[in-house]
Amino acid sequence: MSTVNKVYTSLRGISSVIKDIGRLREILSILIKHGFGVLITRLRLVEVIGVKNLSKNQDDANSHYSTSQRIRMALEELGPTFIKLGQILSTRPDLASPELIKELQQLQDQVPELPFEQIQAQIETELGQPLAQLFSEFDRRALACASIAQVHRAVLAREKIEVAVKVQRPELTNRIERDLNILYFLARRSEVLAPDLALIDPVGIVHEFEKAIYQELDANRELTHLQRFQEHFAAFPEVKIPIPYPQYCSQRILTLEFIYGVKITLAPKQFQLKPEELGPRLMRVLFRMIFQNGFFHGDLHPGNILVQADGRLVLLDFGMAGRLSRPQRDHILDVMIGISQQDYALVARAFYDIGIKMPGASYDYAAFEHDVILIMSEHFEDRTLGQIEIGQFFMALVRGAIAHNIRMPSTYTLLFKALMTVEGITKNLMPNLNFIEEAQPLVQEVLAQRYHPRRMLQDGGYLLLSMSKLLRQFPDTARQLLHDAEQGRLSFRVELKQWDCWLEEQRNLRQSMSLSVGFGASIIAASLALDSGPEGWFGLNMPSLVLYGIGGILGFLLLLRHWR
């Protein structure tokens, strides 16, 4: 048995890895309730933890829901950690199907409001002062409740300024650490016992999720994001970014200016604003983030975009943000240019350069380009302006790249999700709005900057510097390589995936063959010995009786192994 299997096939082994068996049982119960008992069985958790009776707890009322719907409902019931996991997976078309992504985008934080006393204790612990000294007013009822934090309206005691105070729920970090511990356990177990799941690198997914959720839990990080957005839009009067108050902030508390407004989808009716002004304005904001700032809001759903009575857009919730380097922005720019000019080859080349190539894999660029052309034809030909969906097109490109063993960096998938979300909002306001036409002015401006003599001089200088460094290092590197080869120190690393799993399968096969041979030999020998002595029990002589007994035991063990 492999080392990994030894660790995870006993209750003692699981207890050494999982700090809270009770929480693991709760997670398994919810998964089985929503119809995922097959997965629990594949991971051999029913027998190990002793939850066979949980299979009776499957909710038959869920049987008419689709798999994607049941996944979403299970994640909502599992709580904050899993809700955030689902929200992050909704940005990964390389891991989730379009149906599942659409369902995960509907994840809701259905949590009760915390008692005011707990909120007060959290604020006083984090900020080190009594609540009455910090705020002259503090609403006991929350404005909004989510699984990670809830927001209260207040008034600063000294400044007499109306603010919104975002308070992280107490003990949340401990619960997330516990759930992450279980997720790592399940991911490692999947890699060993479910080779098809191992292909998507479950441990890597959990590791990426761990980084993302801890970043979102850090209110200081959100404060930094907010301040950066303020700098970027300081001279852009169409957008309002709330003013933060750092002296009233901590790792778990965020205090910022209270701004009155309504969701962007309600603004035309509430303030009698023209949709043909709001839609393009939101798109210009997103394009400015992408092409000029290289720093974009990663969660632009309607609840995070308010509109004031004068038509200004207010952006909220800056926990999830993405960064684009200059080369990354250039790749997106090339894609946009290719789309606007119907240059299929340019789109294919830009998207191919964006993707992450797997080490040791071979790629057929001609086949990749052919598939990109088909995708572009499907999304752009014979369609009116109102029918073109850029977000869906980008997601189709991501799925097409996966078919060629090319994976998109997470920054791009987050960006494509932002594009798709904003496109959905703007088309709700203006069904015939053309995403490409609205992007043209800013694309042309950025394109002019790319080919400005100063930019080209900078790029040329960087290229010469890189070539010079490479040429200086080459002789030493080549000499070291030849010397290592001569001394026999040159080695190559070969990685055999699923080696432990293969060894375990071979071991099981050998044991089954041994039992089969023993069973057959015992039965044959017992039959040949029928006439070798006087009859005894059941009309059989003693040698036959013993041999039939041995054969029966071996046959039972063989059937038991086959059943398992």
C-alpha cells in the first residue's frame, strides 16, 4: 500500500490530518444530502469515518435539480469558505462548465445578522477604544449581511462624518482554517483515489483558493486597493470612490465614506437617468481600468455599482482586484484590435501567446488557429450589434484553449468575468449597445501610446539590455553545462504521474490473482481427493473436506475484494 494510502485509510490517520472530524462529518452529510454520495464512496470516506447511515439522508426533493444547481445549493449550505470557493470557481471556465459558472454566479450569502454585542466587541478589540469614543452614532441594525462581514452605518465622533463600517465576523478565520485543512485533505485524497479528478490538480486549486481567500479577509489589503482606485479616478468625475478613514481601519475593520445611491440597474427609474448614458459610462470605466491603469475591479456585479442622483457611478467592495502588466495589456489590446478588424489570425496569435503551455507537451498552432476562427465565426458572423456578446466569446476562447492543453492565467479569467458581468449590466440597460464600438476610442488612444516614439525607444532599450545580459551569461552557462556533462554530474529528472496509484493497482491485481489461483487449485485438489478415503461429514472424506473449506475461504476473500 502506498504511503499516501496508509496515511488516509484509517481513522487514526485521518485524525492526524483533520483537526475537526465533526466538521468533516458535517461536510460529508451535506454533500450526501445533495446527491454527491458517489463522490464520498469513491474517496473511501464512508467506511473510514463510519458514515454509512448518512446515505439514507439524501434529500429526494433535490432529485429534480440539475447537478450544477445541487452544487450551488451544497456550497451555500456549507458556509463562508465554500461560498467563496464557488465564487472563485465562477471565474474559471477552465475548471467549470458554462452551466456551472452561471449557477455559481448566483451564490448567495444567506446568513443571519450577528447580535450587536458581538459586533461591538469586535470593533473595540480591533480598534482598541470603546465604541462610544469612536462613533457618536452607530446603527445597531446592519445595512447588509454576508458570510464574511456585515456593514453598519455610523458617524465618526471627532470628525462628525457619516461612514459605513464593514466588520468581519468574529471567529471567521478559525473556521476558514479548519475548512481549508479539510479541503486539502480531500484534494490529496482525490489525487490518489480518483485519477480523473487528479488531472485538474485539486491541490493546486485549493492552494490558489487559500491565497485568494486570505487576501480577501485582509481589510488592510482592501484599503490599499481602495486608495489605489482613488488615485486612478481622481481626475475622472464620472466615478466616485468612497473616501477611507485609515485611523478607523484594521485587519478586520474597514471604515469608509457613506455614500447614498441605488443599484445601477434601478437608477434609470429611480433618478430618471438615461440608460444610453449610464451603459457607456460603465464600459468606459472598465476599459480605463484595463488599458490605462492595469488594475481592475474583479467583482463588478450590480450590488457593487451604485449610481447617485447626478449620474455618477460609485464603486464598492474592493476585496477582489486584478493586475495587468504592460505586456498583458498589450495582449488584450491585440485581441480587441483583432475583433474590431475581424482579423482572426491576430486574435488567435494573441490568445495563444496569453496561454500557459504545459512543460513537455506538443502543440499544433494551425489546429488552434482553426478552432479560434470557428469560434469567431460563431460569435460574430450574421449577428446584429445587439446579439454580439464579447464576454461569452472570451469564455468560449478559454474553453477552446483548454481543448488544446493551454491554460489561461487566473488574472485573465478574472478579467473575462469582469467583462462578461459589465456587458450583461450594460445590455440590460441598452440591449443594442455595441461593446466593440464603445471600446474603440480608448483602444485607439492606447494604441497610439504603444507606438509613440518614446515608448518604442524604451522597448528598444529594454530589448538591447536583455540581449546584452543574455550574451554575457551564455559563455559561462555553456562552460558549466559542458563541465557537468564531462564530470558525470549532468542529470535529467523524469516525473511519473500517478506512480503510487499504479503500484497500488498492481499490488491489488497480484493479490487477486493469487487468491484466484489458490481457490482454483483447492477446488480441483478437493475434487481429485474424493475417492482417497472413507466418507465423513457431508459425505466427504477428510482431505476433500479440508480442501473445499480452504477453497471456500479463498473464494469468499476473492468475492469480498471484488465487491470493494
